Amino acid sequence: MINETSSHDQSGSTLRGQTVVVVGGSAGIGLETARRAHAEGAKVILTARNPEPLERAAREVDAISTVAFDATDFKLLDKFFDDLPSQVDHVLVTGPGPYYAPLAEFDFERARQDIESHLLLPIQVARNARNRVRPGGTLLFMGGTGGRSTATGMVLISALTAALPAMAKNLALELAPIRVNVIAAGFVDTPLSAQLLGETIEDRRNQLRTMLPIRRVVESADVAALAIHIMTNTALTGATYDIDGGQQLVSM
Ligand SMILES: NC(=O)c1ccc[n+]([C@@H]2O[C@H](COP(=O)([O-])OP(=O)(O)OC[C@H]3O[C@@H](n4cnc5c(N)ncnc54)[C@H](OP(=O)(O)O)[C@@H]3O)[C@@H](O)[C@H]2O)c1
């Protein structure tokens, strides 16, 4: 039986006493969600590949533990879940960025890795969640809206973008009463975006400030707020939530 009061305690702190795992929690959307979860009274467990930024992030959010490993190494991923000291309440998976390339430059080895990162990783997390996430807790995966449009170079990312919401629906049924959802983000101002855009990032921000219906750039904090809402609203499962400031409504 799910404890229906567990997500909203009397003090109004929605995550108080709950444990939130962030796979890919040392930067960007993952770190910001960890910050917010900590501020809401959650205990936080962080993972990422590089130990130093991970330890810095862990100190900032007072993480109860950290493990540095590549989440696409499924042996290490299984070990991470096996080693968790007790059941957790929520798991957010951020991690690997996208791969896109025009057909002439398409690298099949990178594409295979990308399929592992974006299709098989959620399935492997879901297999582990059966024993490790409490009934009514959440699995939350990061997807995107950019891959819904068509353009040269988008052949794989468009397929993966369409696949994740379909997978989440099926996982939500199979893992019930654990809840499974996807956040589909447009441009978010994170270290990943800075890395992908290089010195053109400020131009992109200015373009977004002018063109987006919200007249500002979407930040990690916006996505983190949505992630916390999905963790705490126990009616939500099997769905994909867009957060793009209206980017899909304008051509840019
Ligand atoms: N930013 C955007 O505009 C945007 C839009 C739509 C979707 N997304 C998706 O949202 C997710 C997070 O994006 P972000 O912008 O927050 O990225 P970010 O700023 O690069 O942060 C990614 C985090 O994940 C960790 N990570 C990356 N690869 C990993 C792996 N293989 N195993 C374990 N940890 C890994 C990184 O640390 P280490 O490098 O140390 O591992 C870091 O902590 C990505 O999947 C991205 O594709 C982002």
C-alpha cells in the first residue's frame, strides 16, 4: 500500500526525509535538482564520472554518498544500485548528452554508444529500480524537444527523442506503483550547452531572449523545479513534460 501522506508532510516541505538519487548530479540540471531537493529536506546521493566536480557538488548539497562511475557501464550501474544501503524514493537520470551528425559524417560506433546511453540506460535503471525504489517513488529521465524537428544531422536523435516517451509509458505500467516520467527540455543554459555551442553561446542566449514567448532563457533551476514537482505529485506517471519556454512554438 502506498503511503499517500509521504510526499507532503505537515510542514509543507515536500521531500523532507526522502532520498533522491541523481545519476549525473555534478553539473547542470542534475546538480540544480540536487540543490533543490536538499533545500526541500531530502537526502541526496550523487553520481557522475569525474570525481573532483562530484565531490565539490556533494559538499555543496551535503550528499549522504557519492559514487564516481560511467552510468553507461551497466556492471557498475548494477553495483551502484546493489550497494545502496536502503530503498530510495526517487531517481533522476541526466548524464550523457546528444549525438548528432550528418549522414556523411555519421559514426556508427558513437551512434551505438548513444543508443546505449539513451535507450538501454533507462531500461537498465528501471530493472534496478524494481528492488531499490519504494512504491510510489519516481524514476525520472531527461529527454529533449529539439529532436522533434527535422534537420540534417538529426536522424538518430530524432528517433531517440521519439522513443523515450514511448518507453516511459511502458515502464510506468511494468514498474507500477513506482512512477516513471520524462522531462523533455528545449535549450537549457547548462555547462553542456556551453560546451556544445562554444563561443556562440551568448548569441544563442540573446536570440532566445528575443524570440522565446517567455522572453528569457530557460535555466537549470526551471527544470529542477519541474523535476521536484514530478517527484512529489503522486498522480503523475507515464508522461512526458515539456519545458522549453515556448521554443517549439517559434521557428529558431
Ligand atoms: N542542456 C540542454 O539544453 C538540454 C536540453 C535537452 C536535454 N538535455 C539533456 O539533459 C541531460 C543533462 O544535461 P545538462 O545540460 O544538465 O548536462 P551537463 O551540464 O553536461 O551535466 C551532465 C551531468 O551528467 C554527468 N554525466 C555525463 N555523462 C555521464 C555518464 N556517462 N555517466 C555518469 N554521469 C554522466 C556529468 O558529469 P561527468 O561529466 O563528470 O560524468 C554531469 O554531472 C543530458 O542527457 C542532456 O542531453 C539537456
